[in-house]
Amino acid sequence: MNTRSSAESGARSAGRAAQSAGNNPQLKTLAKVGYAVNGLLHALIGAIAISLAVGAGGESADQSGALGQLAQSPGGIFVIWTIVVGLTALGLWQVLQALLVPGTDPKKVWGHRLKEIGKGVAYLFVAGTALTVALTGSADSSGSTASASATVLALPGGPVLLMAAGIAVLAIGGYFVYKGAARKFTEDLAVPAGTLGTVTVGLGVAGYIAKGIAVGVVGILVIVAGFTVDPSQSTGLDGALRSLAALPFGVAILVLVGLGLIAYGAYCFFRARFAKL
């Protein structure tokens, strides 16, 4: 009994500590900065995608390409360090929220927790990429994706594992499309009234659907890499967007996806203002 009571007391103490940290106003402010800088990155990726579609792009159409453009801009290094701080804070805030998920059904609670932790890890990964650019001036996320795929393929049952990972990424892309089309993202916001609210929701719908398409193509490329046992097929977001251009009407599709990513970036700025934190 004493051991059980001690464990329960420790869990309650940890929960109170997580709640206190999650309600910290400074961390919430930095998390909102994280939403804003995430929007900046998506807008830059969208612009790079459009430049690829019209044959004028040289940068990678992913986070590393967007960060590379910032690094070359006057004052860009300051913006990159802001991205590092903002996305790190946002990632930590998401992880803290995972510890505070309410509910009595353990399966639903842990499902929600894993989703929140996944978001946090994703933000922290991009923050790490930004930190690499800030310290070294460059980063190659496409090469990192191919290297990670090669590592998985070298494991026992590697091709099956990689295809399973690709299916998971494809499912995430599908969820983004659903979240946009069904306007589920409005649950994360205190949607303002009037025209401002209409614009916010419109940007969210277009942005989530475009992001879902891009993430879904990434998943398809990972599946292909596992099926062909060729890690070079797994080229991340940059390769996914470039592959869209090779499709029939691919240029038009890539332009629309690029515009959608810019819309998602703009939505993130509204989310920074109206997010429920």
C-alpha cells in the first residue's frame, strides 16, 4: 500500500509540475512565437515550391532550403535563432500538454498523448535543423531522410519496417487533409468573429489540405524506398514536391500546393494570435 501511495503521490506531483510549467506565461508567449516562425518557414517552402514549378528555383523545397534562404538574408541569422527558441518552446509546450490530457479511458488518453508528443518531437526536430543552420550555415534534410531510410533498410525486416513507416506518414498526410476539409483545426483556436474569422478559417482549410498532400507524397516516396530497397527514393519534402512537378499537369499542381503552403504559413500567424493555450 505504501509503495502504491508513494507512486500515486509522485504521479500527482509530476502532474502538478507539468501543469505549472504548461501554464507558465513566458512559455506560452514563446510557444506563440513558435507558431509564427513555423508559419514563416511554411510560407518560404511554398514560395520555393512555386519557384521550382516555374523553373526558377535552386533551393531545397523543405525546412533546410527555407532556413538556407534566411541564412543568406540580411539579419537572417537573428531570425533563425528566433526560430530555434520559438520552436523549442513550442515543442516543449506540446510535450507538457501530453502529460495533462484529461479522460478516464486509458486507450484514448494515451492515443491523445502520443499525438501531442509526436507534434512536440516534430517541432523539436525542426528546431534542431534550425540550430544546425545557425551554427554551421547549412543543413541537408533530404540527405538526412535518405540516410535514415538506409539505416532502417539495414535492419532485419528493414524493407517492411520502412514501408510501414511510409504508410504511417501517408496516414498523417491524410489526417491533415481531413483536418482541413472538416475544419477540425478550429478546435485549436478562439476563432474571431466577422471577416477576420472567415479569412482565418479559409487559410486553414487551404493550408491543411496542401500540407496533407505534401506529407502524403513524402509517405509514398518512403513506401517506394522500402518496396524497391532503395533509400535514395526517400528524399523528404523536397523530393516529394519535385516529384509532383513530374506528373501530368504537375506544374499547376505544384503551384497550387505552393500557394496552399503559403496559406498554411499565413494561417500559422493567425494561430499564433488566436491559439487556445
